Amino acid sequence: MGPLRSTLSRYAVGLTARQADALTVRDEKSATLLKECGARQVIEVVADPAFALAPPETDALASSDGAVLVALRNWRDNDWLRR
């Protein structure tokens, strides 16, 4: 979760979190941020739910030459990657 750079975004996340029946995040840093935004419930750190998705039943994503597609994203707050 994050980064949340503005006061308004932190407020909106906190407001939304306080209305949720359950809160799950992928890492401790996100859990801490959620608490800082005002979440009062228990926050569970769990595996990314994307790993529970079934693979597509098609070969539409298969590459005939064995190539792999990688989508790069510029992370501004990436100090945690260096650990």
C-alpha cells in the first residue's frame, strides 16, 4: 500500500479502512501505514491474492519464440528493495 503523499489521501484511506469489515495487506510496512491513516481494526498481513487466481485456459498469452514480457514501474520510494 502506498505511498500516500498527501493528507487528503491518508484521510480517505483511513476513512475507508474504518468502514471495512476486514483489512489485509501484503507487508508489514503497509500495515503500519494503514494504522497511521487511522485504521482501528486488526490488520492481517497475507500473501498477495493474485497468487490464488487460476491461470487462463488459453494459449493466448503464450509466446511462440519463448519471450517473456516484463512491465517495469518506476517506484519513488524503493529503499526497501535494496535490503
